[in-house]
Amino acid sequence: MDQPLLRVKEAAQLLKVSKWTISRWIDEGRLDATKIGGGSLRIFRRSVLVKQVVSPAGGSTVGDQPYLSFNARFVEASSRVTAFAMMIGNESMSIP
């Protein structure tokens, strides 16, 4: 029988995300976890299984929108600034 608790690395492998993403999801309440002796963090297997069913590709969503990484949000924002600069004719505002 499978153990009810997973290490962070095991949960990350199952969900195909980084250990940092697992930690963030725990902080955001997306995964249930507990600390065991010595402060070691363990994730409840059932919350990982629920996450797999809700988002089978291992990706994350915020509401019904896909979660975008910081880099993706930065690229999107800089593209908007460049488009705005071109619209108003101020090329010096565009981001190289």
C-alpha cells in the first residue's frame, strides 16, 4: 500500500513540477502538508492525487486561467509596453 505522506521531491516528480512549485503550492493552500519530527515537511498523498486529477498535465491554474511564471508575465508586460509605445509613436519607450 502507498504511504499517505510524500516527500517534497516525490510530490514534485508526481506532478512534474519543481520542488519550489510544491513549496509555493503548500504556502498558497493548494496542497495539504504537515511537518513531522525534526521539521521535515511531508505532503499528503491525497492532495497530490487531487491535484493530478484537476490539472493532469502537472500545470497550475489560477481560477480558470493558466498560471504564468514570472518570466512569462514579464515578457507579456514588456510586449504590451512596446505595443503601446509604437501606438503613440514613442519608440524610446519600447523595451529592447
